[in-house]
Amino acid sequence: MHGPIAVIGGAGRLGALVTARLAGAGERVRVVSRHPERGAAVPAEAEVRQADVRYADTLGPALRGSAAVVLSVEPGTADSGPDSPETTMYGGVRNVLAALADQPERPRLVLVSQIFVTRREHPMNAYGRLLDWRRRGEEAVRDSGLPYTVVRPGWLTDDGTPGAGVRLEQGDRGDGWVSRASVAEACVRALGSTAATGRTFEIYNEPGPAPADWEPLFHGLTPDRVLALMP
């Protein structure tokens, strides 16, 4: 890519894995974080920008010139205010999209969401309407006109208990666990894949080896615009 890849939340538990994977592949990486000094160690070759998705005026300088963006931030669970999902996962996503709209070229965007965003009755939605606002953030990305991928991880884990195999699904009907390492790999692979563009998918681990080639997985996905037309 001609410009750096900005990882918003790049000092967090998942974002740090994305950052490390990109840096290890020789990509220019820019860590965008509220508190980069509090997170995981940032690779020496990575740029660091302090910014907060909740405050639009911090994002323009932090994202300027980015060729691609991975957005992975903690949603918060408050009912209102700066630590609510409405502020982070809806307002924050819209702030990022507004900052990217000012770019001379359209950057690629990967949004990390979660499973169950279409299940409003789930108990998780009691925490600041977490699922509703994540879904609204997804919809804003789909309506943005940017080339995008929405990744919906299952229940996150840091170990390999579920296995290293990867299963991608669509329709938000499944359930299961997935390692942060597999989600980070999915984000990185999606950035360079035309087959992953315009797709939303859930990701889970299963027994078996990690995939060496993600393209067959992405090619098995249905574009979002087609899914929206299905009864």
C-alpha cells in the first residue's frame, strides 16, 4: 500500500496483534490510540498518533494519508456519556468515517464488530444497548461508500483451546469461540483481499490447522448487498 495502515485501538489487546502482524509483514503501520503508553508494546518501526474516536477533531491529523484503516476499539457499557456504546461504536465510527471522507483517496476499512448484533433480545444488549449501537456502526460503514469489510468475532479468547482452524459464517445465526490471533489475521488478510470487500462475516475457531490461504474462505462469502435482498 502507498500509505500507512492506521490501526485504531492499535495498543489494545486485539489491535496490538494486528499492529504486530502488519509490521512483521513489512507494512507501514500507524498506531492510533487514546493512551498508547498504557497498551501493549508498539513495534519500534510503527508510527504512533494519540487520538480518540469519541472526539472528531482528534482524528483528522491521526488518519491523514492512511491507505487503510483497521478499527478495533472497546465499546464501553455505560447507558450514556463518553463510555457508552452509542458514543464509541456509533458516534465514534461516524467520526472515523467523516475523517476518512476528507482523504484525497478512499482508504480501505476493516471494522471489528461482534456476533449477536442482530439479536436485540440478547442479555448483552442491556449494557448501554451494546448490540444495537454496534449494528448501527456497521450500517454506517456499509453506507459510507468506502471499500470495507466487517468482521464479527465470536467469543474472544487468548489461548488456542477452540483449535486453530477457522470457520467463516454469515447471517449472525451461529455461536462459538475464536482467538484474538485468528481475528487479527482475518483483519490483515481482508485488507488485501478483493473477495473480502463489501462483506460482513462471523469468525470462529474449530479443530484443525490454521488456514495458509484465506482467499477460498473469502470467496465463499456473499456480498452484503446480495444478503440484504434475500427474504
